[in-house]
Amino acid sequence: MLKTPDALLLFFCLIGAADALLKQWIPDTNYENKTNWDTGAVPCGNDIVQFLSGRKVSVFVEDAHAVQEMVLPNDGEFILNKRAGFYVVSGRDPGCGVGVTTQFKDTDSLKWFNPALWQAAATQDDLQRGNFLFSVHEESVPCHYDDVVFKELSSFRVDTTADESSVPVKSVSVLGKKFESRSEFSQYLSSRSGQLQFHGSTAVTAGSPECGDPSGCDCGNSMNNLRICIYVDCPSLSCKKPLLPAGHCCHVCGAIVTIHYAAGFNLQTYRQRIHHLFLIQPQYKSLQLGMSKVFRSQRLLGIIPFGASPEIQVVIVDGEKGTQSDGLARDILQDVRSHGSDMGITGAEFQASSGDSTDPPGGNTGMVVGAVFGVLSMITLITIAVVLIRKGVVQMPSALPSLPSLRSFKRSSDVVGDLGGPLDHGYDNPIFDKPNMLPDIPGAYATGPNHSISMTQTGVHFVNPCYDENETDFNA
């Protein structure tokens, strides 16, 4: 770890850097780029040059070129640099060799959402020097708040078809001109060059606001995840426990450090800190590190979703085995323990493809609290439902079967007792259980139509004297 005053001075000079990154388009349609020709070489004076007649193309020409013959497309353009052009040599070109027919490759297959066709850098100087940043696949493609750069002395053709109604970015630079407003860039898209360079069912829009959150912003490419991942070929891995970072299409060998933060955290400042404290060290120069804000889904008892919490994901990729990433992850955690409070960091943990990991601080406590909260919520709901039913605010559905009464339960118990043997009631009731034990009251058990109470082996029957028990015609 660097501890010199110069390193600290460099770190503090980086504070306040903008969070937006520069995303540069890699392919071009330049005449001088040999990869644009099917022969793998730029045509010379003895060659016949062909462009596909049914394809649209915008070709940037930087120098003057001799040709034997040229077949132009039905729709296309040449953007000529100073002193650029074409001419036909008389006779044979001595420096060209045997003349061949060479064809310009089809560029309609180049897609905006192919992460392999972009390079990311923090500054324009880094872009020029080739100091590119590693990102997860979703963030390798321009995010909503990124500056998109097409090389100054070049042209291109890109298919911008997306799963959304537009492809928003902060700005777009084409041929050295930077477009930062939606209306201005829309005018360029309607121009002849704009129609040849950009095509597809979705339009790119410039003028998106920059990220106003120092802790970072969501990239905004999750809706196009499937479109992005279709262009990615995942390598075979040999590490013990491959990891899948959020926003990435493939498992990786390495480590994932999760940073929890509070007010005062600055993502760009922390990104620069990690670079200048660790990545410049010889043992870590072979590692790739990407850092971004992600939103983790929060689930009650691990099942019920109730929101998402932001955190910083630090992805460390370490080849096919992931042997060096553990050390960098532990160095980052040690730095958090020593200086995290000064940077607005409240905690961190990591998991590695080697199987090593650290448990999230308070993870068990959070699970217990979640379980208690779930149980209390369930009890509260049941209590409220019972109170509302008793007060008559909520009526039970009539279709529900009624619960058995206590009397019917007693009768059922008696039946069970009769079937299984004598049932012990605990004490003898002389009135109901053994009528022959009643005292001998004159006239109490006499038979006759005038008595209102009669006793049988099945129970006690009350006769209503208002009605004649022999009367069966109720209409009389």
C-alpha cells in the first residue's frame, strides 16, 4: 500500500472528478483499415475495389489512393480528409504486385449493444493512452449518463435497435463534434451522414442529465440484458466456485467485494483510490477490477420482496483460476476497516471463487429480526381479523361450513363412549343419567296425557301444553 505524501496528494487531487465515463466505439469504416477488406490488405493501384451494391456505407478516407477500378454501392458516401482522394495509374503500379479484386466488408452486423465493441475510460487522456477500464457487460455498453465517443478521424455504421423506445446517453461525439442536446443531435441523425452511420429501429438521444449522486447511478441497461448477453461467449472456467456478478453475463474466477456506504461516499473518488493504492502494485497488475453501484433485492425471510438497497459492487477478475484476487479483496477490506469511516463506508464483505468469504456484518441478526418481524406481523393480522369478526365489521361467508357446537360435540362424545364401552363422566347425575335414583315424588312419573314432563331412556322431553301432541293438522 502506498503511504507517501505524493500518493496522498494525487488522491486528493482526484476528488470531485465526474462519475460519467467515456465509452468509445471500436470498429470503423475507414478505407485505410485493412480489417475492413476481405483480403486483409488495403487495395493498391492494380486492384479492383468493390462495395456491396445493396448495402449502405459511410467510408472515411484519410489519404490518396490509386485504384485500377472501383465499383460503388447504390447508397453510400466517402468522407474525405485533407489531400485524400482516388486516382487511376497509367499502366501497372510497380509497388502493388499482382492485381486482385478486393471487397469492402459488410458492416450492417455491428450492434450497439455488443459489449465487445466498446472501450471505457475515465478521462480523455486515458482514452488516448489506452488506459481502459473493466466493466460488467451491462456497463460496457454506454450507460444513460455516459459520454459516447466515435473516433475523430473515422466513420462507422452501427445498428442501435433496442428493447426500449430510445437509447439515451449524456453526449455523442462524431467526427470531432460533440452533441450534448437532444435537438442538435436529432438534426445530425436526419442528415445524410447520420442516416448512413446510425441505423436500426431505435434512435440514440443525447442530452441525458449527468449523474447527480456522488455515490453513483444505475447504468440503465438492465432492460437490454438479454440483447447484450446474446453477443457474449462465456469462457470455460477451472476455479473452485465461479461467481456471477450483478450485470454480468458470465461467471468469473476472482472475487466480489460488497461495499456498504452512507452519506459522504463518492464512487469516483473511491475508484481512483483503489487504482492508485492497489492496482499499481506488481502482484495485482494482471487483475481486472470493475466498480459500480448495484441494487440488491431485499426479501423478508428470504422469500417476500419488500424493496431494493443500493450497494457498491467491486468485481475482481483473475483469469481462469482466480488465485490472486483473494489477496486484493482482503487488502480492500483492511483499507475499509482502517479508513472506511473517513470515506463514508459503513462496512464491507467479500466472496471469492476459491471458496473463501466473509459473512456480512450483522447478517444473522438481520435474519432473526426479519423472522421476528414476520411472526409479529402474522399475529397482528390474525388478532385484527378476530376483533373485526366479533364486532360484526367483517362477516364470515355463509358458504363456509359452520363449526360444531359444544352440545353436538357432547353428543358425539357419548356416541363414541357407547361404541367403545362405558364412558366415565366423572360423577353421576341423578337427574339425567339414572332416573331410577330420583326420589319417589307422588305423581312425578305417572303416565297420562296431562303431564308436561316425561322421561325415557333417551332423555327428558318437555311437552308444550299449548299444543296437542296428537294434533297433526296445523291448518285446522
